[in-house]
Amino acid sequence: MDELILLKKEYEDLARERLGVEQKIVFGEGNIGAKIMLIGEAPGRFEEEMGRPFVGQAGKNLDEFLKILDLKREDIYITNVVKFRPFKVNEKTNKKSNRPPSKKEIEVSKVILFKEIDYIKPGIIVTLGNVPLKAIVSDKASIGEYHGKIIKVNGYTIFPLYHPASIIYNRSLYDVYIDDLKELRKVLKNGGY
């Protein structure tokens, strides 16, 4: 656990020095001996407020996801590639809204992500959406191409899924998402990773 505290501090310093980030860091959490590691894109507003990954609507979708897999949050380790909320400010309303992380934010954040993965040593990494898939596999990787099947890259076993939030915005992905979860459940039950 001390190692994760040190990694969080290292990330805070890196984000401040290389990206000018001053806001709250939402570091990974969960079972440090987990066989399964979930990696998302970046925290949103609720995650920033609560200081925890995957709360709010994305957290509700994650809970449904875990139920289908017969898992509990405490069985897994959850983190994001970027560990602070990327946002833009609406000039008219002066309100913050989420934005995708920039290439630079992802590149700087990957350094700590790989250290985090190496510390947890999961048997399987479930990437949620394009950002973590590209961060771990390659810039050319696409969730549309790889979702729902195991890929092995750089010594990691990866099972890419659409991000749970994507089904909030695109209900047509729901059936695909559920089918992918059922496939992941089979993989986990058979220890096929």
C-alpha cells in the first residue's frame, strides 16, 4: 500500500510539473492483490468531488457490470489512465464540463499507469473505452475492432470493453456491451487468461 501512496505522490508531482495540474488527483483503488484490473479514461465531476474512481452514473453502470460478472468492487482494482479531471470551461455559463484527455496528458500519465499495473500484477486487465486501450496497446488500436476478446500485448492479458459511460450516451451499444460482459465472464470462470 505504501507503494501506491508513493505512486500517487509521484503522479501529483509529474502532473503539476509537466501539465500544470493543480486539481485533485483521483488515484486507483481496490484490492491490491486483485487478479482483475479495470482501467478507465479519466475521472469526471463526481469522481473529482468524491475522490474515487467510477462513482455517479458511470459507477452505477460499473456496479451492473460487476453483478453480471459475479464480482464485487472489493474483488478488483480500479484506476484511470489520467488521474485528474480533464475539463473545459463554457465561456457563457462559466461552468466546467468534461473533455477527453489530450495526447500529452495521456503520455505523461502512462508512466505512472504502467508502474501501477506492475505493482498490482493483475492476471487480466479490462480496458474501458478507447483511451486505456490505446494507452496500453497502441495509438492505432480501436475499441470497435478489439472489444469483447482477449489480446496479449507486452506481457499483459487485456480484455477491451466499451466504457460503461458509453452506454449512457449510445443505447445501441447496450446489447454489444452485455454480450462482451458475458464473454468476459466465461473467460474469468474458465481462468482463460
